[in-house]
Amino acid sequence: MPLYQNQTLKIYNSLSGEKETFTPIHEGNVGMYVCGPTVYSNVHLGNVRTFMSFDVIFRYLLHLGYKVRYVRNITDVGHIVDDVDEGEDKIAKKARLEQLEPMEVVQQYTVDFHDILHEFNFLPPSIEPTATGHIIEQIEIVKKIIDSGIGYEANGSVYFDVVKFNETNHYGKLSGRNIEEMLANTRDLDGQSDKRNSQDFALWKKAEPQHIMRWPSPWGDGFPGWHLECTAMSTKYLGNQFDIHGGGMDLKFPHHECEIAQNEACTGKTPVNYWMHANMLTLNGKKMAKSTGNNILPREILTGESPFLSKAFSPSVARFFMLQAHYRSVLDFSDDAIVAAEKGYNRLMEAMGTLSEIQPNTTSSLDIESWKNACYDAMNDDFNSPILIAQLFEGVRFVNLLNDGSASLNATDLQSFAQLMNAFVFDVLGLVNEKETGNNTQKLEGVIHMLIGMRNDARANKNFALSDQIRDQLIALGIQLKDGKDGTSFSL
């Protein structure tokens, strides 16, 4: 029997503003869509925190036994600078400034995004579609919205008529905004815009002669509006109605609000049952921003090359730090905070190592069942990772009691306790025991040095065929040898 049948998971739904019992549309199956990065620059730490929140949500749903289709997109066109409808595409602007093809920019920063998430031990999504790979689907949605009477073409662009949509629907229900107030608080159109109303948003934009990224459409050469891609890709892979849609708090308006409107105009149905939004990350109590210098990149945490850090920290320490706050809470990053997190992480990993060596007794003096229920209660309460971590440190206390003989567990209870500690620490939270990884690295280095010695002996005996074979096979494994005056060194 899958675990989810015995667990009551509650999710805070941004649409209702309340925690709701999670009931998937299809029993045992979950469809989850999360807005991915716009790949025009290096992924920043706030992005990592958001994606980490949904990585843990994905992991916990899998742990409960759900079959999850997790879709996380790559935005590689259509995202205008400053999140408005007029101006330059972020990727096209970067390509122009660096004198590159747009897809070179996309490739460079997509690789960086994947490398960073791999470093932090993220599970890959089930599907990772790109906006440029779904231009046809986006054009078809624009056609449907025009046919519904909500979309209108003007001078080669197509816009979504928010006022007309709001006559029969509620534009603003996710963000809690009122369309009349929004219209009243914006300046009148200056006659240069093709929009009917100031709040209307672009579905398709006409490409000016200088615009690099462009596709043919029924309305002329152009490119899709930013909001359109997520509607196209989420519905293609998850259906017109699906379970969970997530992203950063900053996407609630206008991006997610526009997604809801687009879907409802196309299908007449509300697309998502549970909207989830992760909160922001600050640095030393202030908003992170490149322009002010109050900024730190994920890789700088791993190298320690930042004026905000006293030293380097491992990916798992950084991950443990982030998961000490609930995903809907603002989290402040500082050197003191991550140093404290490192101490907690080390205590937890030390206990995990000790737990693997504890032997069972004939009786049990610890209430493992109550502890287990408390762990599940934490995660079932809107994925409350800080409360789970508190329960895991209660587990650390159990380990210490067992280790010094102050408490005991029989074989069945010890196995259950160890399995659950491992499941929550490594499978759900996604932590890695860096000490074990370090031991493996030392062993690898030892083997490589042994092969270097064998190669040196072969060269000394003029057995160059064997020497070259060792070198070539190491290269094939990604290990580069470098001969110098001080001997042979290697790099991975």
C-alpha cells in the first residue's frame, strides 16, 4: 500500500489563501509544473532556493508513493527586459551585447543552470521543455484566444483584452488585485501603444527589423509573449487541468495571473488546483541586487570567493541552511547563519554514521512510532522542512542515547528508525554525507596515483604502448594527466 493512502498532506494554496488537503485529480498521480529560469545570465542564489523548495516537494511526493510528472521549463525567448510588453527580449539583448547568436547565450546559461543544480543534488524534472521548442503550440493558443473574443490583433501584435475577460471572469483572483483599481492607478495610454487598455498583455509581439529572434505567424513575423509559453507547455504535458503550479513569489503577478486568464479564455476551466509560491532570499538583511553589490552567486558559496563569506561551504551545508526555513518564509543569508548551519549539518551526519554501527537489543525503550508520526506531520503540514529538521535532531538525540547504552531498540524498531532517518535526511531533504564523499575522493586519488606510478615504470622501461594506453584510458574517464618538471599531476 502506498504511503500516501495513510497520510493527509495539506498544501497552502495561494489561490484560496488557506491550507487545503491535497487530493490529486488522478489518484496516485501528480502533475506539477514549476516556472524555470530565463537563461540569459548565471542562475542566482534566490533561484536556487526556489527550485530547491520544489525539489523537496517533488522528493516528498515520490517518497509518499505518488507517480509524479514534474515539468520545469526553460525560458529561451519572449521575456522582455523589466517584465513589460514593450522593449527588448532579455536573451536577444544579451546576444547583441556579447555579439553571440541567441542560442549560444541560451546554451551557455542552460549548462550553468544544470551544473549548479547538479552540485546542490537536485533531482532532474520529468520533462524540461523550452519556449522555442513550442512556438507552434503557442500560436495555436493565440488563435483560440482570438476566437474566444478575448484576444485582438493590432499592427502585427496580438493582445489579451483584460477588461473584456473580466466581464465574465475574475482577473486578479490569484494576486488579490482589483482590475478597476489597477486601471485607475495606471496612466492613460499615450497614443503610441496598440493596446486597448493599459493592463492588456501581449500574446504575440511583432518583430521589428532589428529583432533577432522571430518566427512566422498568421499576424506576421514575431515572437510569443512571456506568459504564453507556460500555458502552452503546462497544458501540453499535464492537461488543461493539473494539480500543482509553482514558482517564486515574484511571479504571482503578472505572470501567473496572466497564465490563469489565458487558460480560462481557451478552455473555460481554471487550470491549476494548487498554486504554490516560494518566498525570497535576502543577504545580510537586504534585498539581493547586482546593482548594489549586495549579491552572491551559488558557486561563490562553494569556492568561498566572496567578501560576504569567511570560507567555502559544501553544497549540502548550503542546502541544509536553506531548508531550515519554510519555503513560504523570507530567508536571510549571512556568513554567521551558514556557519551555524554547518555545525548542525556536521552533527546530523556524525549521527548518521553512528546509527549505521548501532546493534539491536532485545527490547525497545524509545517511542519510535510517535517520532515517526511527528516527522510525517511536519512534512504533511505544507512541507514544513524546519519542523522536520527539528524532529531529525530528536532522532540525533535517540542515536546518542543508543550509542552510550542509555536506551535500546529491538531489531524491528532499529531497522524502522534507521530507514526513516535515511529516507528523510537523504531522500526527502536531498542531503549528501560529504564525509563519505570525501572518503571516496581519497580512494579515487589513491588509484590514480597508483596508475601514474605504473605509467612512470612503463616509460622508464620504454614500454610506451602501455604508458600511452594508461594515459588514453584515463582521458576517456575524464582524468587528464599533465607531465611537468616536478612529476605528473592530474585533473578531473
